[in-house]
Amino acid sequence: MNSRTLIPAPVNEPVLSYAPGSLERAKFYARLSELKSRKTEIPLIIGGEEVRTGKKHEIRSPYDHGQVIGKVHEGGVPEIRKAVAAAAKARADWAHTPFEARAAVFLKAADLLAEDWRWTLNAATMLNQSKNLHQAEIDSACELIDFYRFNPHFAQDIYAQQPSSSRGTWNRMQFRPLEGFVYAVTPFNFTAIAGNLPTAPALMGNTVVWKPSGAAMLSGYFIMKLLEKAGLPPGVINMVSGPSGPITDTLLASPDFAGVHFTGSTPVFRSMWNTTARNLPVYKSYPRLVGETGGKDFVVVHASADPDAVAAALVRGAFEFQGQKCSAASRAYVPSDLWPRVRRAVKDMLASIEVGSPEDPGNFVNAVIDRRAFEKIKGYIVAAKRDKSNKIVSGGVCDDSAGYFIHPTVVESADPRSVTMCEEIFGPLLTVHVYPEKKWKQTLKLADTTSPYALTGAVFARDRKAIQEAELGLENAAGNFYINDKPTGAVVGQQPFGGGRASGTNDKAGSFLNLIRWTSARTIKETFDPPTDYRYPWMGREKKT
Ligand code: NAD
């Protein structure tokens, strides 16, 4: 192309309201009932072909476990090897496809998703992951559209980073894709993450083997179909399913394994890191390990804070999407003089929250993802009730008769290092520690040292000095830090997302920092008039006079 093209300036996708009587509401519900009756059969997609192994299992809706929503074909080692071969076959062409043509695939996917595909992905996300209308809209529509529009823009900026050249030479930097395939492993809780992790490396010219979460296969399948519709060539992203252990072991044993793009729990990422370290001599290059993992996200409240703002942030931050956000507020530190007002406001708000199927928009809290999660969270609630240092402020009800419903639960813990103050629970359970209001500085230290994670955190204060103290004291306690705001709801292009310590490699999804990990730069120096003699002028001797 004889032009220097520019990616259209990205703007965040507006969030639709789905208010009663709106067109979007009608379209969404029509697609939902279509998907429910369709009971989608989900194959593996390898080299552009749908692979049906015949080894199938049913998938069910978390909010109505009597309802089968689809069947998934499980892959095994032969399919995984086929996926590696398909990625290798597609690589040469894709790596040398002009950036504009690669970017156009994702820009087109964004446009498709902003229109008719919006209803499909949002409906799949409700059915499969039990997100309500708003939670599905901000995830599978807006955030994913943003990834597909902002990432090409960030990639363009990376490609524009060029070295200087002295006279007679021209230095260039070529941002090659990695030599091999990238393994993308995605969690159940965000369709946008599922759609971003395989596509970010693909945008940079890599080919990918992608394993969606077994608990989010329906939305995963529709992401693949959307990308195909947008013109993604066969083999660039290969979607596999099946038991995670053998899939991962097979992929990490391949000499062509060039990187992992992971989001999920800390133990799984650590196990992949260990396997990679053991297999190091096998690989052609040092694999890039990019992982965003667990969190134990905090809200630290200063005595100068507005108690109503604190209560609203705790309710939204801890309980939206049933607390199944890596960024969900799960521990709070509230000063003793403010706690009675915060407690009352939280209890009042929770009293108005209805729990039930996301298909009824009146329900703010819906089901957790599956039986395993239900039992795990219930276990924490039962143990918290038994612990003498705790009082149950609200909730504590668990009901799995129709779906996996857990009522928003608030525990007040006198022990700042009790189990639910420290461990990631990943459910609608918030623990509050009430500290003596004079012990602000000690409380900052406590918040910093209580958990191995460092993903998100928030401070609530009106006193500027207290805000500064929290910003400094909690400098390494969160990769995303909020002031007078809940610790959830990062927006692509506005709050690049990721954490440090045990929460991940902090490569900030939705920013240039992430994309740059999927390139291996080659520096090219060209000399226009190369010397023809090895001798330098300085080697000449002065003439004796
Ligand atoms: P998970 O770790 O159970 O699963 C994540 C992915 O890893 C899935 O695809 C799963 O099938 C796969 N997996 C599971 N066991 C594996 C194994 N032994 N080997 C290889 N792959 C394996 O996590 P989840 O329940 O899907 O998601 C919740 C977790 O993800 C929480 O810990 C949450 O904090 C974290 N999360 C983090 C972020 C972030 O940006 N930091 C975002 C979303 C979720």
C-alpha cells in the first residue's frame, strides 16, 4: 500500500440502557429465546474447520441447571496436535499480511459486534455465565468492542516507535511476531477477556491456540464465529476444548510454544510457569509468559469519607456479577466512628436487592457460575458463621434448588487476618474489618500486608492528606488504584488493567504494554555508502617535520 494509513481514532462504545420499551431490550430478548431453543452444538475450530469428536458433554445454565443450553465436543491430544500444526501452517501468511489488513479484521469484528452480533454475544453471556443485561452489555458488547478498536490503535503506535539514524545510514525496527504459536487460556468471568486474549497476539501477527474456559464455551464459540464473519483467515486462531491438564501439557511440550496469554487463578498460572521452566531446553525461544490472575481487592475508608458513597461502592463493588470479578471488593477497612452509618446504608441497600434469574431484569444479583463455585463459596460462608471473631451483617443464604444462588453476604470480622479477609473467594462475600479511627496509618500497613495479591484497591476520603497517604502507603498493593470510586469497572483506554505481586505479570490488557509482549523486534541497519577499506583515518601517522 503506498500510503501511511491511520487507524480510526477509537472511542469507547456507549453502554445501551435496555430500559423497558427500548429497541435493544426487544432485540436482546428475541435473541435470548432463539439461543435457548437452539441448544448449540459446539465443535472445536481448527484450521477454520469445525471438528466434531463425538465425545460430547452437555452445558447448562448456572441460573437454571435443569436447562441444557448446548453440547460441547471435547478434544484430546490428537486434536491439540492438529491445532498446533494449523497454527504453524497459517503463520507465514498471517505474519506477513499487512498490518492494515490484520487490523481491519478486528475493526470489522467491532462494528459487527456493535450491531446484530451484540444480541448474540450478550444473550450467550447471560445464558452461559449468568450475567444480567447490564453486566453482559458492559462486558461482551462494550469492552470487547473497545478491545477490537483500541488495540489496533495501540499497535499502530508501537510500530511507529523507530530508532534514529545517523548520516549515511537508515535504522529501522521491525516488530516481528513471536517465532511459534501463542497459547491463550481464558477464564469464565469475562467474555471480553475471552475475546481479547487470543486476538491481541493475533493482531500483532501471531497465530494462536485458544482454550476457552469450560464454563464459557457458548460465548467462546460465538466469538470464533464473529471473527470468522469478520474475515479472520483459517488457522490464525484455533479454538480447542477438553480437559485442561492434558491440553496444556501437550501445548507446553511443543518446541514451537512461544508464549502464554493467560487470565485465571494464580495456582493455574503458577503451574504453567513451572512447566515452562522445566521445558525450557525444548523451546526454540524463551516463551513470553503473560498472566493476569487472582485478587483480594480492598476498600480502605478514612474517617473523612462520605459514608453513603462508601456504602454504594461496597455494594456495587462487591456484589455486581455476584462478586465474580477479579477486581471485586472483598475486604474493607472502615473506621469505628463511620461504621454505624456505613453499616446501616449497606444493609438498607442490600434489603432492596433481589436475587434470581438474570432473565428478570429486576434481579440485581444472579447465580454463581457452577456447582463447584457454589460449594466453595458456601463453604467460606459456613466457616465464617462459625468463626467467633465474625458477625454476619447481611445475607448468608445459599440456595441451589434451581440455580446456584448465593445472597450478597457481608461479614464483620474483628480479626483483620481472618480467612475471609485474606483469601480470594470469588463470590458475593464481603468482609469488613472495623478499625479504631485513630489507627489510620497502621490500617494502611495492614491492608498492604494482608494478602499476597495486588490487583485492585480503593481509598475513600475527603481529606486530601489522607488520600496522599493512602496513595503512597498502598503504592504496590494494587495495579489499579481508585480514589473515591469502587475498585471494579476498568474501561479499555481509560484504566489499563492488571496487577502485580501474586496477581500477575501486570502487562495491562487493553494497552500498548500488553501488545508489545507479542512482538520480537528486529533492528535493521542499512548503510548507503559502505566503506571499502578497513583502515580508519585515525590510523594515519603525522608527517615528521
Ligand atoms: P481458573 O484458573 O479456574 O481457569 C482459567 C482457565 O484456566 C480456564 O480456561 C481453565 O479451563 C484453565 N485451567 C484450569 N485448570 C488448568 C490447568 N491445570 N492447566 C491449564 N489450564 C487450566 O479461573 P476461572 O475460575 O475461570 O476464573 C476466575 C479466576 O480468574 C479468579 O482467580 C480471578 O481473580 C481470575 N481473573 C483474573 C483477572 C485479571 O485480570 N487479573 C480477570 C478475570 C479473572
